Amino acid sequence: MLCYLKGTVDHKIVYLPSTLSELFITYSDSDHGGNPDNGRSTGGYVVKIGTGAVSWSSKLQSLVALSTTKAEHISAIEARKEILWMCQLMGELGYDTSGPSLLRMDNQSAIAVSKNPEHHGKMKHLSLHLFWLRDAVQDSLIAPTFVSTQDMAADVFTKSLDHYKLQKCVSMVGLVGK
């Protein structure tokens, strides 16, 4: 963390128009069992408007995830809460938020669980509140979308990264050096 802070002390977030048609862009990620003290995962998300981050989070999850799918699903739920808030804010500002918001994730299994009710048998150990994401997908409020791990902007909030990946993530969230 200290290396990141020292390396980005002269950086600022730059907001430029995005080439994407989306009002805002959301990424969600998790490390599975990354905390050696208690086996909990760190979940994170970042929401961007244009090229710059406007909201982000990095938190130790409140329970131990039994799989990477569950850890990613829990992170996606936290991102979904932020997407809901962003939709309400942008709607109050006069923007059209009627279509589904894309949620970029790098775990195909977590995407499948959020989209398909038939996966319930494999995930029935999840708490009921975790099915809130699946309801949002079925109601076309959110659309989980796969991105490769190399293009996951939220990685910077969930795990330590090598120099190259750190620089790429810093750039992806809109941080630019002087």
C-alpha cells in the first residue's frame, strides 16, 4: 500500500469522455481467501464516468467464501448496491438510466450463477440476501459481463499487483501523473 501511495502521490484523476456508450462503467473483483489471518476474501469495485473513477471500494468480506465463485458473487452484490445508487443519482440529474447497467466481472462461474436460476443446487449454501443480485439480473436492471483478468480495473482494490499490472490499473481508473 505504501509503495502505491508513494508511486501515485503526484497523480490526479482525469475525466474525459469515454468511447463506450454507457453512462457509467462498473468493475467488480475479489481475491479468494486472501487474508491469511482469517481466510476472508477482499472484495472491491470501481465505478467510472468517462475515463475517471467516481466511486470505489475495497473491503474485507464479512464471511469466509467457500469458493472463488462465492467471493466474486459477494463483491458483485456490493457493486450492485453502488450501481443502484448511481442510477438513482444520474436519474435525478436528468440522465436516462432505463436500460440494464453492465457489471464487468472476470469470473465466468459467478456470472453464470447470477444469470441462471438452475445453478441454485450448486450454490444453495448462499444466504438468501445473496440472491438479490440474481433478481436484479432477471429484472434487466443489471447485466453481468465478462472481462479478462488483464482488463479488470478493480484488481487494484483486491490484491497486491506487480508493477506492470499496477500501472495498467492506475491508468484504467483514470489516474494520470503530472
